[in-house]
Amino acid sequence: MIIVMKHGSTEQQIAEISRTLKSLGLGVHISEGTERTIIGVIGDKQLLRDIPLEIMPGVEKLVPIVESYKLAGRTFKPEKSLIDVNGVKIGGSEIVIMAGPCSVESREQIMEAAASVRKAGAKFLRGGAYKPRTSPYSFQGLEEDGLKLLKEASEATGLLIISEVTSEHTVDIVDRYVDMFQIGARNVQNFQLLKEIGRSRKPVLFKRGPSTTIDEWLNAAEYIMSGGNYNVVLCERGIRTFETSTRNTLDISAVPVIRNISHLPVFVDPSHSAGKAYLVPSLSMAAIAAGADGLIIEVHPDPIHAMSDAAQQITPDVFDSLCSDISRIAPILGRKFEGSVK
């Protein structure tokens, strides 16, 4: 349920309602809009059956929330969320791009990748240190040594770091090195991990699972937000269909759907959607045109010799050209992107 306060309601009135709710063991989230304040009530609404909230000073009306994802939905927070990651704003007018190799393989590789994506306009360096792979015999990542290399590349270029956390046991380790967590598609319903991330306040890029509906995806995001971490950015990365010509099928419609029913920013991962490097530029442009707030793209200095996902990683030259194209279309869409323009 949400409590809509009257225009001009006082801080004292808002505080009194908040105290009442907390005294019953209910969670409270206050959202201050341009016109009025909304108080989100988190917990069992039956606890309120004997409390006349609707007649308390400053209250305009009570609105039930029918969606099960109460914190992630627009009923709870009509205004779009802006996620601040150490000075980089996600969800505003600027298109934000995260780029780098699928896996951190060596110091030379990650330093070269970081320099090239920074020059083209990326704000984040992505790179896998812990790699959950389909086969147990595939490269599993450099783990903490990989995180140290990411940190070194960040210090050399000024890029922020995003890397995947794969279990609740690695959260503390990854937290020491990154500016933003990534939860991968395999862990979209790893609820113990999501609860652990919820106890953190560090921003998280939360990918959709290959067989996860939008409703399931938002309910999974609710696990993070119900723990107190509202710094969630959703990421569409392709779903499993009968089509075999691509690794997954990019659900481009998920972008406007999410923008309609959720206040959370939404990214697109064209690399995992396509599984083929030549498709990445086209899918990236489609995502931006559909309203995505940003992209996370796999870029490798030498994709042919990559130790994981070689087929879907683009070269620095292709990435630079893509960023140039995004710079041209962004103003048409009312967005901004500070990429290289040729």
C-alpha cells in the first residue's frame, strides 16, 4: 500500500505517519516527488486494520498496490529512479555504456581494453573475475587476482568497475574492488545471493534470466530492494526461444515494458543476446532507439584468442565506430552521449 500525502503536507505530518508505521513493525519508504510525497508501506497490511491512516493529518488518500513487486513498480514510485554510481548518473538523459572483455585474462589484455573503451566513451570497465560457466572444464576466471587487475586498470583510466558476483560467499571480496555489482542471468533467482546484495547499498546491474518472465524478474529485484538496497539497474540480455540463429533472442520489447511498469533504469546486453559479434552494433542501436538507459558490451583487444565467449566480443575499432553512431542518434532521441564522433 502507498499513502499519498496532500500537496503542502509538512515534514512533521510525514514523520508522524512514519513513526506509526514503524511502531507496528512495518517498513517505510518515503518518495518525495515534485508535486507531493508518497509513503510506501512495506509488510503485512493486516497490521493496519485498526489504524485510521486515511484521517491522519496530511493524508490525501491510500492506494493499494496490486503488483507483487511493490518497491520496483511505478505505483510505489511514479518518478523514474536515478542511480548514482560514484558520480555517474544512470537513468537520466545520458546514455551510459559499460564495456570490456568477457573475462579478465592478463594485465596486458585488461589495460589495453580499458584504454580503448575509455577513449571511445565508456564510463565503466566490465570484466569477469569469477566466471560461472556451463562446462566445469571451461575457464573459470582469475578470481581475486582478476579483480586486482580491474582495479589497476580503473586507476590508470578513471573508469568505474563493474564485475559479476556469483555467490553470497564472494560478495565481500568483490565489494572491495568494484563500484557496481553485476548479478548474471544464472543467478536471477538465487535468492540467498539477492538477499545478501540487498544488505549492501552498492549499486547492482541485475540481468534477466534466459527463461525469466518480466514479472518474475521484477519480483526477483524485489528481493534486493526489500533488503534496503534501492540502487538497482535492470538489464535485458536475451531470452531463450525456439530460434537458433542467435545465442538468445533479444526481447527489445522488454525495454518499453519496463519503462512503463517500473521506475528502475534499464540496460541492454547485446553481446549475450546475439552471441555473434556482427550483430552487436545493430542490436545496440535498436536498444537505444527503444529507450534503454545504457548498454553493457563485451570488447576484447583480440577476440579470436579470447578465453571465453570469443564469438560475441567486438574489437576496439568496432566499439569506437558504434560509440560514434550512438553519439549521432542520441540527440534525436532527446538523450546525451559523450562518445567519439568522427
